[in-house]
Amino acid sequence: MKIKDILKLVTSMVLCQLAGFLGSLFTIPAIPTWYKTLKKPFFTPPNWIFSPVWISLFMLMGISLFMVWRRQDHPRFKTALIFFFAQLILNVLWSAAFFGLRSPLLGFVDIVLLWVAILLTIQNCFRISRVAGLLLLPYIVWVSFAVALTFSLWILNT
């Protein structure tokens, strides 16, 4: 691998982990306070599972972004980047809406938009690099689960 590729890989990984870090700034303070008081559905995972899952998903996103970035010559490159960064922003905004604003309703609206953005990201990345698209499949599976969880939290706490 060339030095330029190593820098792209590191940058891609840092950008995605940075999104996770920004989201955690809203999440961590709310877990022992507001979130603890919510009525939760039976399928709510234990709190400790979220951090390793998200770190892993952001790592896969970083690798996917790197694989797309290596193909700057591809006609869908810019479109893929737009959707990729849109879903990263929506990901951070979910934490801000749900935990920061303490609004399961706004969190639900955001996460539905996030799910659509992830799907469009996968489609566009897949056209550039099959592996880049496949690396995002665990992400959409987890967010699909998170949609159901967020909806349930909204319903149970209104």
C-alpha cells in the first residue's frame, strides 16, 4: 500500500470514529440520568453492548469510505461521498435529538431518515466497490434494530 493510501485509510477511520465520538458527547451524560428512567421494551440490549457495536460499525464504515475514496475516478464517487457524509451527519444528529434533546420522537424521525441515507449510501458504494457496499450491511442491520427500539421507546414513553 502506498503512503497516500495509508493516509486515506487513517483519515477515513478517524472521520468515522469522530462521528461516533461526537454522538457519545450527547449519549454518555444521558444514560445514567434520563435514559435510565425510560420505560424500555423487552428487547432492549444491555447498555454495555452499544459502545463495542458502534466502535465496530464505525470501523467498518471507515474501511468502506477508504475503498470508495480510492476510486475517485468512478462516475458515482461524488454521489457516494454525499450520501456517506449525509448518513454520518444524521447518525450524530440522532444522538443529539434522542439523548441531547431527550426526544424519542425526534430521534425516531431522524433514524428513519438515517436508515434511508444508509440504504442510498450502500447502493452507491456498492456500485463503486462491492466490498465497500458489503461492509455497510451490518450497519443497516443494526440501525434497522435501532429503528424498532427507538420507535418502541417513543411509544412506551408518550
